[in-house]
Amino acid sequence: MILTTTERVSVDDPSLAHFLYALMSAFPIFFLPTLVGLFINLGQRTSCAGEMISSHLRWQRHSIIGFMLMVGIGLSLTPIWLSSLVYSIAIIWFCHRIVKGWLNLTDGASV
């Protein structure tokens, strides 16, 4: 089958999304891999072709930004017990988002 330049092929290659989930799961290492994943994700924002990969990239962006907001809120709180509670909730929520997104990507489903 020969494709012309006017025909578009919409192939969902999940390898980039798997790589970004792996970077997200390395967040305990000074949060640096997660930030690298966010920058890669933002760079791929317009160039992704498939609907499934688009939903996963959006899910990852929202997860990372939400986690950073919760960590920022935790940093701004002065009682140690309250900031520890916010950090714990943020870590549990972020881990849940990573696992749920990665399992859906493995199943070939959108998030």
C-alpha cells in the first residue's frame, strides 16, 4: 500500500508515553526526572497524532502540575504536621495518577 502526501497515518506509538511515565515514577530523585518529563511532554504537545496518546500526554501534564501545586502548598504551610499531611496526600495522589495512567496506556485505552 502506497500512501500519498495527502493521506495521514494516525499511528499511536506509546513508547514516548511509556518513557514519560517512567520519568514521572522517578519523582523521589529530587523531582528532576519529572521536570524533564514535563518539558518533553510540553514539546510533544502539538506534534502528537493519536487521540489515545494525546489523552495520556494531557493526563501527565495535569498530574505533574497538580503535584507541583500541592508541594507548593505544603511548603507554604508552617505547621509541620499540616505540611506533612499535604505532602503525604500529594505523593499518594501522584502515585495513583502514574499507576492508573500507565495501566491504561498498557491496555491501549485513553485516560
